[in-house]
Amino acid sequence: MTDKERKDAQQAILYELRRLIKKSGKDYTNQELCDLIDTIAEAKDQEA
């Protein structure tokens, strides 16, 4: 994977996360956001 591909993948992940948070309609605390990100990261690890 090239640096550009890696950066594009990172941007796509951030956008996906933003959409999930916005779609929920909930106001998250910092701790809740961290927990959500951890959950998503763990799920992505299991996909690989």
C-alpha cells in the first residue's frame, strides 16, 4: 500500500465514523466517543 492509499483509507475511515456518529442523533461524551471508536476498531480487526 502506498502512502497515498494509506491516507485515502484513513480519510475514508474517519468519514465513516463521522457518518455513524451524526446518524445516531446522539450527543456523545468524550468517553462514549472513545468507547465507540474502540468498538469499531475491534470489529474491523475481526474482519481482517
